[in-house]
Amino acid sequence: MNELADLYQEVILDHNRKPRNFKKLPAATHEANGHNPLCGDRITVALDIQDGVIADIGFQGAGCAISTASASLMTEALKGRRVADALSLFAGFRELVTGGVTDQELGKLEVFSGVSEYPARVKCATLCWHTVASALGEHGQDVVTTE
Amino acid sequence: MSVIERPTLDVERIRQDFPILAAKARGHDLVYLDSAATSQKPSAVIEAIHRYYAEQNSNVHRGLYELSELATEKYEAARATVRSFIHASDSHEIVFVRGATEGINLVAQTFGRATLKAGDQVLITAMEHHSNIVPWQMLCAEKGALLKVVPISDSGELLLDEYARLLTPRTRIAALAHVSNALGTINPVREMIEMAHSVGAKVLIDGAQAVPHLPVDVQDLDCDFYVFSGHKVCGPTGIGVLYGKAEILEAMPPYQGGGDMILSVTFEKTTYNRPPYKFEAGTPHIEGAIGLAAALTYLEGVGMAAIAAYEKDLTAYGAERLIEVPGLRLIGTARNKAAVLSFVLEGVHPHDIGTLLDRQGIAIRAGHHCAQPVMERFGVPATARASLSFYNTPEELDRLQEALCKVNEVFGR
């Protein structure tokens, strides 16, 4: 059983079962949609940004356990952070899941380190982050796709 | 654990012919259940390609020396092997292409463009692979023609009444899957071809998933075109076959222009070569054709009828084992099925299934299988698909079943 838990750790399974901040955000100031055409995952991320700080964040959508748990843990990690910090956290997270090195403090997001063993799943883990970057105007397009 | 009563093949011996089947995957014995994506290759094919480059390599149809004659002979002998394998009447009806996809595009862009007029119709089915949808969509858009789609039942069978209704005198081309890659359904194409001919339509059969699993006789089917890919029938990638009836190929405009497809060229006028060369511009995939012929010869040796019978039992056994897994639903339960077990598992996304099976050494495909309309029809974003071949064993399906139960455990079922 252990070999199966290197990627599917209990934290990931828990956030897949009970995603946090899975909600609409009527007061959203920023919003974007993400799509992974390879597996059909779709996500909407909405942020309420006040004075450069992410006051609230919510997501909705359907996807695999990795993408759902990643979105859930991301919302927890981003709430209360400054926008600039959010983007550097994304950079650190991307290093983590692709097997690179980062000096970012990733906290609970470290549970995704196993993703680097499965290159095909990197897109699942990063879709929500790309969507946030898009909402923050980093991508310059309405629907961000992983392709 | 094996319960197959009538072993029609000596599978353990056959497995020795496929070097990759002895491989390890993530520390386990590899269980390869993705043959619908691409089949594994027997040593006979690997050696034929090696021998070609070691002893026979030269360009074809041009050299005046012995080596080139040898290469030409091998290349044309490969064409004859394909002819015999699908029971075409003449080797000139066999056009080498890159794969089923290119075969379909070739027909759409030559026959289709020359035939289709505004308001005409092309008829496909709801279980086509994207490669038998998009080329027709592109053609219809260009010509102002209409693309019509035969719907399918909940079990994944074509609704033949609807097919009959959709065939009209405006139907110029019916492009039909022989076997569905996502559902495994074997369509009654012989009957469907006859029905299409009765309204004057020409018929292309996409045999990419049929040729690896069933004896195919294009004359008995009476199809106008038949396409398949080499890499799904134990051959190399990058080679495939378009069969076309001689008189239709003769009348068709050429596909790509270049060397080999011409008889004479001046700046004023070019005279095209006869089929199949008219459709094979440029130096062909010689090694691919030779490898494909080696694959088909290998399959003949095993026997396609024996393969079909063994795989039918194996598929039925796999279905029985899979439905024992709590929460598992098979997608595609047609009465007549070939070698595909598509399924979803309640509460677990197919990509998570794929990764967790991979971790246990089992290779399946998870996704939309290039058949998004099929996924939509069944209301799922994706499925997990175990696709079988004659080199698979009941024990491997036992391992799949056990591994799926572990997936359930991980997800707390």
C-alpha cells in the first residue's frame, strides 16, 4: 500500500474529499477560468483583492484528485497573502512539482512533492495556479489552458 | 485464477516473441493494457527493420543497381503482403500512408474534394475517433456540405434505424469506424456498406481498431476505402494503409505532388503515375512498409481467427472481473465487442486511476481517447481504458482487478 501513498498522501485525499474554499465569490475583484483539455478538468478561481492583499479566494470546478486538492490547498495558502507573494509562491510550487529547487517556504504545499515523479500529472497540480496567475492578469487571456 | 476454458493460443510462447513484455514497470512486472493506443512489437518486426538497414537499405523505384532493386522488391513485396492480409484483389489498391489518420485525410482531400458539392452530406457515427471527424468537418466547411452523425445507444451500439434514416441521395460519403477505440463496439459494417451503396454513397471504413483483432476481407465487405495504422497491428509507427477500389483510385486526383507520383514532368504539364504511386509522393517509409509486412506475416502465423476467438474470451473474462470492483461501471457494453474495456470508478477520476495503476506496474490509458463526443454521449469527462491484445493473459486481468480494488482502498472505499 505504501507505494501508492507517495503521491496520494492523506492530506491530498482529504482535500479532494472535502475541498476548502469551494465556493462562489460574489464580491470577487478578479476571476479566471482554467481548462486542461487532456483530461477535461475545468476550474474557476475568484479572488477578492483589497489593497494588494488577497482578502478572500474561492474555486469551483471538477477534476482529478490532484487538481482538486491542489486548488483547495492553494486557496488556503493564498488567503491573506500579498499578490506579489502569491506569484512567487507559484514559482516555488512549480519548482517543487517539477523536481527543481526552491527556497520558498511552501508549508502544506510540500505534500505535492511526489508529483515530480509523474510528469504527466504536473499539469493537474498547476492548473489552479495558472488560473490564479491569469486572474491576476499575468497571462493576458480569459481562459488559461494547460496546452 | 484463469477461467478461460478453451485456450486457442499458446500465449506464454507468444509472449516470448515480444521482448518488451519482460520489462519491469515501477518495480513490478509490466502489465501492458494499452494496445489500442499502440501495440507491442514482436522480434520478427524489430529484426526485419534491423535487417533492412543492415543489408538492404537503398532508395526504391530509381536505382539501377542491385541494392536498389532489392529494396524495391522488399517494398513492393510488403504491399503484396498487405493486399493478401486484407484480401484486396490487386496490390495496386494498396496505398502506403503514415497511418489511418493520413489515409482518411487523403480520401477527404482528393476523392472528397472532387466529389462533394454544397448541400451534399457526409455521414459519420457518434463513436468516431477525432481522426474520422475532423477531416470531414474541414471538408464540409470548405464545400458547404453537411456533416451528419449516426447516434448510439446506451450500450454503445449504433442505432441502425437512425443510420437508415440519415442515408439519403445527398449522402456522398459514409465514413464509419469498424471497431470503436473508446467503446470496443464492433459495428455491422458489411450491412452498413450495403445500405450506403443503395443510396449511391461511397464508404470509407476506419479499421484502425479492427485490423489488429479481426480477420478483414475488403472484398467481402465491399467497402470503397479501408484505412488502418501499422503501429496498432504490431508494426512500426509512421506507416499505414489506405485501401481503395482500383477504379476509384484511378479516377481520384493526386494527393501530394513530388517525386515518385509522376510519369513525366515539364514546366507546362505533368503526367501522374498510376495508383498507388500517384498517392505516394516522395521517398516512402520503406523501413515502415517492410516492418509492417513482417508484422502481418507474424499475425498470419498466429492466425487472425484464433486471435479473434482468444481475445473475445479474454475481453469477456476481463469484463466479468472488472464489474466485481465496487463502484466500477463499464462504458460500452455492446453485444459484439473487441478487446476494449472502458470504465469509470465512482468517486475516482480516470487520471487518478491511471496513475495508481501505473504505480502498480499496469499501463492503461485514461482520458477522452480522442473521442470527446463519445465521452459527452456517456456524460463523463474521461474514462479509464484497458485495451487488450492476444499477448495478454487472464492473470494480467486478475492483476488489474486487484489493483483497482487497491485504488478503491486509497480513495477510502
